[in-house]
Amino acid sequence: MDVLQALTDARLVPVVVLDDAADADPLAAALVAGGLPVAEVTFRTSAAEDAIRAMSARGDILVGAGTVLTAEQVDRAVDAGASYVVSPGLSRAVVERCRERGVLPLPGAVTATEIQAALELGLDTVKFFPAGTSGGAPAIKALAAPFGGVRFVPTGGIGPKNLREYLDIPAVAAVGGSWMVPKNLVAAGDFAEVTRLTTDAVALAAGA
């Protein structure tokens, strides 16, 4: 499977923070039911590995690991079943370990210098994070001009009100966000509402 193409086809990447791995399976089911079989599970909690393992075992959702800072975390994420690895910044060690393990690296890059460094590592797609405080959609448009072959996955400060600003940029492959998977709904077990929010997000991304 071409993971980058799958993310590009989805257009949206739900950024998931789980405190309890028991919520992983029902959350994955809610995303799939909403028409978005993709998730980025962040390594911000101790439940991340077990959550990735539970989601990837389903076989109907593309699961990645987010907030990956070290090569050792890459190993843990991939061993748990992650198909792609997202980092807030650009780490050569993380990118190289992803290559060794055969998974897609999506490192963060928001400046021309960082994008050039990513290009030197052979990458052509980067996470633009934090998007909202790094110039937003206008900054991506400006950077896309000199870096014609680079594609961006902006994340941070994006929601239903400004989603189209990013998706309408040709250089944007997909957009990451957490508004369809808010922690309070997950903690409350309100997965029906997660499905509703996801369905709305998918329709908005499609231009409906």
C-alpha cells in the first residue's frame, strides 16, 4: 500500500490523544463509520502503543504514530503496527530509522531552511506544524512557490472554519486535526458524536 497516497486520498488525518487504550477500538470504529479510516495516535500518553496495536489489528484503518521524537520511539510505534510516523520537527535519526523500518516519515518543517534539510534527506512531503502560529495557509502558499515539488500536511490550529483555506492549496496533501476526535467525547464514550463530527469533516473536505 502507498501510505502517502492513502493519506492524500483521505485528505484528513485525525490526530488522536488517548489516555486509555480501551478506547482505541471503538474510536477506530467511529472514524471508519464516519468515512475516515485514518488515525494518527500521538505518543503523548502511555496508552499510545497499546492503542496503535488495537487499531492496527482491526485491518480497516490506516494507523500512524504522532509526536515521535526518537529512533527508539519509531521502533516502538512500528512494532505496535504503525504504518507512518509523524514528528513535530525534523530529526535525521527519526527519518533514517523510519527508512530502515519501511514506514513513511512525516517530519515537521515550517521554514525554508527546514524544508531544504528535508529535501536533503530525500523527503518531498512534510508536516507543517504548528500551522496556525507559523503563518497558516499564506505561509504554505509562499513556501510552495520556491519548493515546487514539496507537499505539506498542515496541523495545529485547524478546524471546520479554516479547513478549506488549507485544502484549496494544491501543495497541501492532507490536513491534520483533532476537532473530530475531541478528548472529552472519547473519555465520555460518546463515539456516536465522534462519527457525526467525522462525517461532517469528510463532507467539508470533499467540498460538500
